Amino acid sequence: MSAAENAHVPGITASALSQHLRQMKNAGILDSEKQGMNVIYRSKDERIVALIDVIKENYCNSSAANT
């Protein structure tokens, strides 16, 4: 994810989000890779990735939302 891709997060500016992501990188929570003018952030902990996948599957799937 990049801050620009997540600029739609309500209540936070892209600049503030970028600063939070950078702080999480500095704390060792995230890894980053520069791609052109964007910085792409990824979780360093596969357990977090698995948790997010479960949340997406159960709460963001259109069929789950209809139950």
C-alpha cells in the first residue's frame, strides 16, 4: 500500500498517513520499497497479513456483507 492509494481513509490526510506509515517502518512493523515517486509499505509479520486476509474474507466480501 502507498499513502496515495489509501488517501480515501476518512479523517486522515495522505500526508499524515504517510508519516504514520514511516513511523511504523522505523519501529520495524513495516517494510518499504520505493517505486518511482511512491513508497510501497508491507507488513513484516506474516501473522498480520493472515489476519487481514481473514478480516477481508469475512467482512469485506460482498456475499458476507449480505448475510
